[in-house]
Amino acid sequence: MLFETLTVEAGGHPLQLSAQRAAFDPQLKCLLIADAHFGKDAVFRAHGVPVPAGATAGDLARLDALIAAYRPDSIVFLGDLLHGRESLGSETMQALIAWRARLGSVRVMVVEGNHDRNAGLLPPSLDIETVFEPWVFGPWALCHYPQAVDGAYVLAGHQHPVYVIASRADSVRVPCFRFAARCGVLPAFGAFTGGFVVNRSNDDAAIYAVAQNRVIAVRKPA
């Protein structure tokens, strides 16, 4: 495997955290991705913001590496697969359809997020199922919005959690995984995204930061 993983327990169940900002359930053989925001660069350019192209291609290359490493039976996007309606444009869709074709029989689902609703219906040629939260799969309640669900441990996205690593002279924001007693939040997978700083969260959530291609426990479970 070309990147580091760290196995943790979430709600009493094993979950492998990847330095590529994804999680893998080794029992279900399910790859979990939050907040890919494919086509966000196209949305910005459509609104006159001259950002460079290429974010979607780079994110799909990382996703291909994860698939090659884990060989999942299924892939679930925890909402915000696309960023906006302009993400349905030909360039982004052609890249996604070509990526989906490479997967063959792997089942792919997206838990509808707020950006997915704004983007509109996925074309049937993409062969990605849309499900609605909370979608129970094995021990998990898979959601876009962090929440509590009776009888299951929630895995969600939406918040784009980041952790600030600071010295006296400098600081850097890095993506992180955050696991509270009943809900875990994955970092945004998309490279072209912002983040919500969780350093000062006043609960006992465990935090695992992604830094220099490693997953580091910066706050361990209580």
C-alpha cells in the first residue's frame, strides 16, 4: 500500500483510516468517501473565478489508488459527490463516467448531500445509486450531516474537519477524522475544499490528523 493507514474502533467496529482522506470497513469491504465535491473548479470558472482546472482529475487519481489498494466491493460517498449544477458539464461528467467504467461490478452509492441536491439528478450512465440518510449499512448509519441515530454508529461528512498544528513560529491546517461517542466525521476528500477547525471542540471526541502522508492520533479516545 502506497500510503499509511491506521486502524481504529468506531462504535466498537474496526475502521481503517487512510492518509488519502478516506476510510475502509474491512469486514464489509466498503470504501467510504466524504465530500469529494467533484467539479468544484468548473463551478468557480462558470461564475467568473479564474481557478485552474485539474482538481477533479487529481482527486480521481487518488481514488483509483485507494481502489487498487483496498479492492472494495462497494464505495459509498457520504454526500456532496458533486459541487454544483455546473459539475454536470461535459468535462467533469466524461471523467466520472470513464472512472465508473473502470470499476466494473463494484457497487457505488452516494448519500444525498446539500450540494448533490443543488447539482441535480445524476445521469443514468454514471451508474451511481442515490440513497438518503440515515442509510443503514452493516453497523453504520451512513449520513451526510453529523447526527445521532438510534441503534447504529453514524459516519458522516459535511463539516470538512481540519486540525491546526502550531508551533511558536508557524501553524498549518491539516484534514482530520473526528470520532465522538455516537458519530464519526470524515475529512473532505476533495483537494479543492475549505475546512472547519476542531481543535477547541469541548467534547471527548478522538481526532486523527492527516499530515505528511500519515494518520496521526492527536487526541485519543477518552
